[in-house]
Amino acid sequence: MASAAETIAQAGTALGISRLGATPLATLPREAFLGAWLEDGRAGEMDYLHERTGTRIDPRAEFTWARSIVVAALAHPPPPPPDPAWRERLTGRIAAYALGVDYHLRLTALLDALAARLRDEFPGARFLSYVDTGPLLEREWAMRAGLGWIGKHTLALDRSAGSYFLLGELLTDVEIEAPPVPADHCGTCIRCAVACPTEALDGRYVMEPRRCISYLTIELRGAIPPALRTAMGNWIFGCDLCQQACPWNGAADSEWAHELTPSLTNLMTMDEAAFRARYRHTVVRRARREGLLRNAAIALGNSGNPAAVPALAGALASDPSALVRAHAAWALGRIGGRPARHALEAGRRDPEATVLAEVDAALGRS
């Protein structure tokens, strides 16, 4: 007779879930680390991480009925190689996991289908799914479920699957035996840390999220710290650099380059309706229009290309968001030249102090 874990794995395979693991719930030995991490302010603007911390350490604190956790991994294509001509083309860069329909929707649908199958296999059993929305330390549970170790880039990592996958979980009251915990195969390698342009990784399995490009382009709602802007290059949603540097990951796939490298000047002209029409079914919507255009303005400034000036000047003159106008001013100062300076001089009429401060600083550079 198949064990509970084997039955779950077979149900996952039947649904096309190629990587699935399960493990008993227990108190994770991460309470001191999590407390110090939060006390240090590393959650940044992610205030939700300060909530339900007891449940993050042991889900049974809140879900008293749960006995085990099932972890599913949804693979995504490797990111395309960087475009060496992005400054001339004025294209941005989006992380590979954002391709296609929002993975929250895809993974939730798979987990719900899996739960339906498992209810037939385990009559009366309970299941509750989460995809990024619950108080679960996903990577910790993925490791304990046998899906990989936590690499120095702080992501779940497997020797055959690399780290190009997303995680979703099912809490259940089905009793499951613990599988072996995968061994760590990072060794002395620190390629991920070396590849990070903002120095968010220290090569010791710890990240400073407030310096991470993914955090800056998605989670941060306000102004990007000026000291980090130039290091962002043309990333406008997420970042793949630490994963691309990892020797356990596969080669880049150029087939997806077009969708992941949108025109920056086109983005700068999007109003709210155009943003929703283009991104409402994708994970990019998490950045919101204001955040995405803020990021696009920084990328245009980093291009150093005078061809970006008209789009930036238009944003500084008339974008409804002061955040976008402020970053457009920074970008114009970064590019410099007479047309950029003319646009900045006109920007001195802006009613917002934050914009005026960026205009004044940019005029000092241009």
C-alpha cells in the first residue's frame, strides 16, 4: 500500500505538478532569526511580515487542526539573456517569473485541483491552500518537504531544477512522514552575491531586502533611494541576476525576450486604464502604474540616451503622480543636455515639494 506521501505525489503527477513534497508540521528553529531580522527593519515597507509571526514559526499556532504541509513547485522558463543594446533600444527588463498569467492564479488553481483529488483519497481530510498570501515561511517548508536547500541567494534551490520555480502550499490534517532534508550544495560559491549590483546579498545566506532590486521595484511604494538608482540598470519589475549567476540554473531562453523587455518610452505614456488593460492578469500589476512608471523613469535615466528626454519631459510636465514626476526629473538630470535642462527648468513650476527637490538636484547635475 502506498504511503500518504506517495499518494499525494501521485495525485500531483496526475495533475502535471512535476515537483511536489510533503512534511509534518513542526516548530521551525527560526524564531530568533526572524525576530532579529524584523527588529533590524529588514521588512522595509512589508508591514505584513510583522503580523502572525507565531504562525510563521509554527502554523499549528493558528491552524490547530493541521498536521502536515504539502509544497508544490511551479517551474517557469529561465530569463532571457540581457540585451546589450537596451540603452539604444530603450527597453526595460522584467523578471522571468512574471511571464504570462499571474502565477498566484495558476498555482492556486493547481492546488485547489490537488486538494479535490486528495479529498477522494483521504475522505474527511481538510486542506487549505496558500500562494504567497499566508503566514508561511515557504522556503523553509520547501526544504523540509525535500524540494531543495535554501541557497545563498536565499531562494529554494535544487541541483536538477535550479531555482526557477515558484512555491505554493496546502495545509492538511493528513499525517505524513518527514522526508530527508536535502543537503546544501552551495559550497564556497558566492556568484550570486558578486552578481548583485546593489550588494543585497552577503554570500552567507542572508539578504538585505531594502537593497534588493525586486523589493525596490515591487514592494517599495515611495521614492527609490538615490544611492541605489544607478545600480538598478533597466530592471523595472523584479530581478533575475542572482539566479542567472547560479551554476545550478539552466541557460537563458531568448524566446521570451520580447514580453520581458518592454519599451520604456511606451510605458511612460500609459495612463491607469492602459496599465490595467495590459497588466491586470499578470503579476506586474503588483507594482501599480505609479511604481512601474517610477521604475521605467529610472531605467531611462540609466540609459543615458537623449532619445529618452521627450518621454521623461512629458512625464515631468503632466503625469498625475508626483512620484513619477520626481523620478522623471532625476532621470532628466542623469541624461543631461540642453533639452533635458529646459524640461527641468519648466518643472520648477511643479506644486509638489518632493518633485521640486528632485528638479533642483537634477539641475545641479545637468
